Amino acid sequence: MSVDESARVHEFDAGDLGCGNGLAAEVRRQLALVGVGDQLRIATRDPVGREDLPALARLLGHRVLSLEDDGGTTTITLERMR
């Protein structure tokens, strides 16, 4: 994970990790590493992540700030709320 200290935006490149093989658990772990109010920007090539990760974030009480899809990689920006 890389961190932009000025903006408190943390980057997590999940690569090919998918929701069926641990992506959700890893996103939960990454969120636990960032401070409340910080952002976590997740890049994933798993097509199911586009639907599953925003739903997981909301279920955990976090806010989805953006979702971008370039056709191969989905980037989801979350704000840790608690």
C-alpha cells in the first residue's frame, strides 16, 4: 500500500485478486490500516469487484466516493467512516 500523506489517500492495487479468492477479506484488512476519515483507493482487475466492493464498503459503514472503470481495471475510492 502506498500513501499520499498530504491528501491522506491510501492506494491498494489488488491486481488479479478476486472476490472469490480473498479480495473482500483483503479490502477489510486494508481499511483497518487507514485512519478514520482517510480514503482508500482500490484498483482491481476482478470484474465482480465493481459490484461487490461498493456493497461491502456500505455494509461495513464506509462511504463510496467514486467508481471508475477503464475497461480492464476498476478503481474504487472509499472513505473510512468508523
